[in-house]
Amino acid sequence: MLNPSVLALGQKRSTIRELFEFGNRRAAKIGRENVFDFSIGNPNVPAPDTVRQAIFDILNQEDPAVTHGYTSAQGADFVRETIAQDLNRRFGTAYGARNLYMTVGAAAALSICFKALTVSAEDEFIVLAPYFPEYLVFIGEGAGAKPVIVPPRAGDFQIDLDALARAIGPHTRAVVVNSPNNPSGVVYSEETIRGLAGLLAQKSQEFGQPIYIISDEPYRELVYDADTVVPFLPQYYDNTLVCYSYSKSLSLPGERIGYVLIPDAVQDFADTYAAVCGAGRVLGYVNAPSLFQRVAARCAGQTSDLSVYAKNRDLLYGALTAYGYDCVKPQGAFYIFPQTLGMDDYAFCEKAKQYDLLVVPGTDFGAPGYMRISYCVQTETIERALPIFERLARECR
């Protein structure tokens, strides 16, 4: 006998991964340049030169037994302290090594937080649509809790606070916030975040227990307009756990390095930090990759060249809206989320596959009638794909 839920997960990849693998098979037949793969959020911008230099310096200057050896389960002290000081410089906080737990990317950080906060199978985590589909796996199969989905506010993809208020109940443990958002590229405004904080404070008092925010922040630095500010949630709500990854900011998705930030203001801070440590132990992460802990510390606060993503966003948004696609202009991340012209989103994406154009149906993100286009690709790929988007728009009309 096998665990049926994980067997089902292993037998069928996510739609994103299925499209990605389909693209690989097509590329082997017709050439990579003839497949327009917008399926997966795999950064195409190289890591900064400082990352390469940091790796060389660490490998050449440090004892290999240390560089590649175990660290403390929560991460090397000097790594956590260095990252904490970078956060303090940027956000005016007073964090130290005590507030950070280094993780195997944001997926591990999220899984750890869900596990740490789950007390019983009745516990609920509220997921704000549109959302990253793996949240449901991390919450359900991973933590043994229940995801509760709240639809977005129509027109701008900000949080529908009235719908959220109706979804919160006595079993609510946390609300998952992802801004800049995957898949919409929307940044939640300060007004939205203040409203969220006020609502959760009220509901926490009503139910006599803390309701947390789990802030998923792999795209925190990926914003493209001077007037776009990404609110730093711990400054608005005390019971916030931050899950961060260097996958997008430093273009290191395959190296799996990130952290959980547990601010001092979190209720029962010491126990919460211990629960995070215990969840990492239960899930078997042991410690985050030691070499890339050191790289993250050396490169804290830096980013890859974001101008490429800004150029791609402007090119896609301008063209798609000209062709008649309706979409909110992304403020950050590297995704755009247009409607599928009144057509069922799965049917639209299947139609697009006929032209080797790979986009992901919005239903998988809790938003039927949309598609996610990941524009972390070569600008030339977008330019060559635009006639296909235009042709699809004509055919669907």
C-alpha cells in the first residue's frame, strides 16, 4: 500500500511542469527557437557577477570542510546576522540572527510555516486568488490542514477584504499573502495592506487567538516603476512570518536558498521560532545548502539586471492590450495575466499549443478565464511570439 494522495501527486505533475516538459519534447523535435515557452518562472537574466565572484572567493579562500559541511539547522550564525543587517538597513528594523531561519528556498520556507502553525486537521489557511498552485499542496498534503480560497477583487486583483472577512473563522490559522503576485504581477497597495492588518487584528480578537500572515516574498525586489512601493508587511502587522527566496532576485532558482523571518513582535516569539525549527526538522531539511548560505550573505540586497524584465513587460502589455486582450498592467514579478478573450482558459491554452505557444490556464491559479504568461524569457522570443498572440485574438473573436 502507498499513500494515495502523494501517489497521485507523483503520477501527475502540475500543469506548469507538464507544459514545461511538453516544451522540452517539442524543442527536441523542432528546435528550441521554434517553441515559445512562457510556462515556467525560470529567470533568464543571469545572476549578478558578484554571485560568481562570491562562489570563487568562498571556494578558494575557505576550508572546504567548512564550506561544504553542515551548518546549524537554522543556518550559520554569521549568515543570518549579515542578512538581518541588510534587512535593517533597508527597512529600518532591528533584526538579528535570532530572527532568521535559513531554508531550501521559499517552498521550504512556506512548508515549514504551514507545518509550524498547524495544530489539527481542522486548521485552515486562507489563500488569496490568484495564487501559486503549490500552496494547496503545501497546506493539504504537506501540513495536513485545509486551504480556503478567497477570490480577488474584480478589475484590479487587490484583496477583496469583504470576501476575506467572510472566509475567516475559528479555525483560521493564517492568510497567505504574495506580493508582487504570481501570477498577476500585481503589488498590493498600502491601503490594501492596512485594511488587511486591521481586519486580522479584529478577527484575532474576536476568535481569541492570533491569525498570522504568511508573506511569500520571492519577488519582493522585482518591481519596475519608480512609484511602486512594496509594503514590508511586518511593519503593518505584528504576527507576520516572511518567506523569502533568492531564486528570483539573484536568478538562483536551482540553488534553493531562502529564509523564514520571524520578527520579535510575533506573539510568543521564542515558541514560534522553536516551532519553525521543529518543522524544519520534521520535514527533513537538515540545513539549507551551506555554500549558498554564504553566497546569499555576501550578495544580500543585490539583484540581477531587472531592466530586461521591465522591457519585456512593457512590450507584452502594450501589444496584448492593442490586440484586444484585457489585463491588469503588472507592477512586479515577471508574469502577466490576461483574460482569454471570453474563451474557456484550458481550451485557449490548448489552442495556443497548436502554434507551440505555451501559456498556463488561469484556473490552476484560482482564476478561470485567464492565462499566465511568464515573460522571464529572451526579448526576441516575445517579439517572435506576438504574431501568434495576435492571430489567436482574431480567431477567438
